[in-house]
Amino acid sequence: MDFSSLITAMPGLLSGMMLTLKLLVLAIIGGVALGTLLALARLSNNKLLSTLAGFYVNYFRSIPLLLVITWFYFVVPFIIGWLTGTNEPIGAFYSCLVAFMMFEAAYYCEIVRAGIQSISKGQVNAAYALGMSYSQTMRLVILPQAFRKMTPLLLQQSIILFQDTSLVYAVGLMDFLNSARSGGDIVGELHQFLLFAGLVYFIISFGASTLVKRLQKRLTV
């Protein structure tokens, strides 16, 4: 098997990897932020708010991510155009970004909710006894401890998200895997390019998983 053509195609592969990492980082930030709000809503004493957040989580966890990406590819431009009053295309990248943020938020929500519930209620009562409000208690006392405990789980879910970014091929976005497939088609060496892409995904995912396990041991200690 000749892998020499990979050297020529490396700029395109690096460009695809940069797009994959950009999508990953932005989706993690947005997903964790939205997931935290959903977790607080699910733990709220407000029945309506808790029910709506629970429905959101259960709904997105019950449908395939590929279907969500396809939906948002067609829906997001219409929503943006309706909100802004313009018909300019926003591109596949931002449609996929919104899809990943909203989909992953359902999974991050459950991680954050479990992290919050792992903190002793005595600390909440102590914060209230000191005169703190609910928002101050969550921001200064509960969430910092909860995020420390759930960091390994958040990172593990982020590794899964990294692998799931390959699904953007469905809307033609040139991520790393799609760049490899396209480069392989051009030179007629598709299997070599896909083997290389699989090796890269394995090295990154396995390496990240190993680091997460070590981090989990340190945090446990």
C-alpha cells in the first residue's frame, strides 16, 4: 500500500482537521453552557420549567444525531432569516454547530445534574444561612465543586462528540473525514486515505481517553 499521496494531500487534511476542532470546541462551550441551564431548570422547584427541560433532554436523547444535523441544516437558515429579516445563507458550518450544541446539551445536562446532586445539601443550607441567594449559592458554592467532580465525564462526552463530528459529511461540510474521503477519491486511493483517517481518530480518541482516566484518578484522590 502506497501512502505517499497523503503527503501531497496533507494541507487539505490539516484544513479539515482545523474545521473539525473548531466545530468541536465551539460545540463543547455552547453545549456545556446550555446543558448547565437545562440542569438547573430540571432541578428547579418550578414544575413547568422542570417538565419542559425534562422533555427537551428526553427528546434529543431519543433521536439520532444524523437526523438532527439534517433537520438543522434546513431549519436554521429559515430561523436566522426570520429573526434578522435577511435571506443571506449562513452556511453548513453554523447549521451543524447549532445542531451539535443543542443535541449535546441534553447529554451535558444529565452530567451536570448528577454533579450538582452529588454535593451535600448541607452546603446549600449553610450558604442560605450565610445570606446567599440561590444564584450566589449555585455560582460560588455548588457549581465549582460539581464541575470538579464531573470534569472526567464532561471530557469523556467531548471525546464522543469529537467522533460524532464526522457525521457532518451528510451536509457536505469538509471536516477531517470528509476531506480524507474527497482526497482519496481524487487520487483513486480511497482505502489508504480512510485507513489514515481512522488511525488519526483512534490516536486522538485513545490518547484523550487515557488522559481522562488519569485525571479521574487524580480528582478522586
